[in-house]
Amino acid sequence: MKVKIAYGILGFIRFTKGYYLVFITSRKRVAKIGKHSIYTVREMQLTAVFKTTTSEGRDDENRYLQFFKDINIDKGFYFSYTYDLTRSL
């Protein structure tokens, strides 16, 4: 088992085979509000939460995975560990 650094969890997503956990594997600090750092996602990684036992539907699964990976999440997705970004300034 490989150990990797993750800076956060974006959530779970489900395709035809099962659920994937979406991790933030690279981030960039883009702003600071007072003492709070604001980050953007540079890279994310999907990790399957299931074991593949059959090849049935594998082509569809791979196609959906590629669609999801093509989403450019580093454009306009921001997060902070200590500041609620939904608050208005």
C-alpha cells in the first residue's frame, strides 16, 4: 500500500462500479484574508472504495472516469481550512 499526502477530501462520487473518494493532492495558496489562507486545488486523485471483480461495464466506467478527470477544477474552486468562504465580506 502506497502512502500519499492529501490536503483535503472533496467528497465521494459514484459511477457504474461503485464509489470513489476524491482527494486534493496538490494545492496552491492564492490569497490571505487576515490570518486565514485561501487555497485553490491544483491536482486531485480518485481512489476506488471497491474491489473490481468483473470486467463487465469496465469501458463505461473508464469513460466516466475520464470525463470526471477532464473537469478543470483548478479554475474557480477555492477552499480554506480556517475561514468560511460562504461568509460575505
